[in-house]
Amino acid sequence: MKGEAVVVVQDARNFQQMLNRLEQLKKELNQLKLKSLQQEIQKGIACYAAIASD
């Protein structure tokens, strides 16, 4: 029984570490999406400015 409990605790720790890593990856992905969106908006603004100045 003692050996099984240790396995469960280790699995719980590993699972929590996996959840923490997943949360960090979600944050990183959201930052990348935001950066990409900001770049696309800037491109759109620049394109509109070029068209409007013609």
C-alpha cells in the first residue's frame, strides 16, 4: 500500500506540473497572437495611409 501511495503522489505532482506548463503555454500563445494581431493592424494602417495619400 505504501508504494502505491507514493506513485499516486508522484503522479499528482507530475500532473500539476503538466497543468502549470500548459497554462504557461497558453499565456505565451496569447502573447504571440496579440503581437501578430498588432502587426497586422499596423500593416493595415500603413496600407490605408498609402492609399489615402494617392
